[in-house]
Amino acid sequence: GSSNTIDMMNLDHWQRKLLREVENIHKDSHESWPHLNEAVDGVLHNAQHLQAELQALGRNVNLAREHLLAQIAAEEDEFVKTQQQRDDDERYREVRYLVQKEKERKHIEQLVGKMQGRVDALQPEQHWRNLRISDASTKAALHHAVQQKLKSELEPWLREQMVQLPPP
């Protein structure tokens, strides 16, 4: 029996020691509990504040995104308008160029018509009757001189003008 008594005393000693430890933990936790609650409340408050700030930041980001998208759309619209204006200006210049060339072509046609009328007026029979030249060799020489003069002065000018005309 004495070994049983020693074992029981040893067990009793360990139980008391364990009980003291539990009481100490209970006492420490009771003392620490308010501080722990304050810390948890502080963390919770900070988390809520952070959540509100993140939500505000998210709204600001969305507003900035919408503003940028609107600005991009306005820039795209302006680009399209500018491109259309450039295209319209280019077409206007082309039309103006063609109209000018058409006017020049008509003017040249009128000049050619007038010159043709003059050439027709210079037809040998008509001209010779007006000049009353009866000598055939004189008529031929005069006719040849007029043709050479017209060819040397009129032909280069007509070629130059015709090159500048757009094709019909």
C-alpha cells in the first residue's frame, strides 16, 4: 500500500499543479480579454474604414473610366469629321480642277474653231478671188507660205494646250 499512497500523492500534486495552471490561464485570459476585444474592435473598425475607402476608390475608377471612354468617343468622332472634311476638300479640289480643265478645253475648242474659220477664210479659191491673183504659181507660193506660218506658230501652241487637257 505505501506505493499506492505515494502514487496517489504524486497524482494529487500534479492535479493541483494543473489546477493552478488552469486558474492562471483563466486569470490571464480574463485580464487580456478586454484588450483582445479592443484590438479586434480596432481591426474591425479599420477593415470597415478600408472597405469604405476601397468602395469610394472603385466608384472613382469607374467615373474616370467612363470619362475616358467618353473622351475617346469624342476624339474618334472628331477624327471621323476631320477625315470626312479632308475627303470633301480633296473631292472639291478634284472637281474644281476638272471644271477648270473643262473650261480650258472649251476655250481651246473655241479658239480652234475661230482659227478654223480663219483658215477656211484663207481657202485658196476664196482668198484668191479676194486678192484677184490669177497667176497659179503666185497662188501656190502664197498658199504654201500661209500654211508654213500657221504650222510653225500654231501647231506647237496647240500641242502644248492639248497635253494639258484631261482626256474627254
